[in-house]
Amino acid sequence: MRLGIVGSGLMGGPLGTPIARAGHEVVFGYARTTQKLRKRARNAHGNARAGTPGEAEKDADAILLAVRRSRIEEVPKQAGRSTSARRTPS
């Protein structure tokens, strides 16, 4: 399985790490700094890597959006997408 995780902080990192260690491909695709993103992927071991939000989304079997609500509009733009077509009611 290929999992794209957009947001590698308090929720995305702890959820993606055991999945990568179980042998699945995990692409962490967003963090406040590139350094933090690379560190998260390196510490996850297994088949994890750092990438952009677009790389995390590309060819993923599942995508986990794990960012603060205040950044929900910013992240899809980094992936080259618009949020208007994918909004769900809160």
C-alpha cells in the first residue's frame, strides 16, 4: 500500500511511522520546514520518504490530511490543487 501523509506533525507522524515500519510505502508531504519533514521520514525507517504535498498525493492508495485547520487552504495549493471541489462539511 502507498500512503501519502500531508502533515507530519502531532498526528501525521505518529500515524505514518508504524505504517512505514510495517513495510508500506509512506510519503510525508508537508511540514513547517523541510528539515523537519526529512527528519520525520528518516526516523520512521522502513519505506518512508519526504516529499511535497503533490508527491504524497501522486499514485497514493490513501491520503491522510493531517494539518491544522488554519492551513487547510494552503496545503492543496502546494500540491497544485484547489480545495473547492473537495470540501466536506464540518
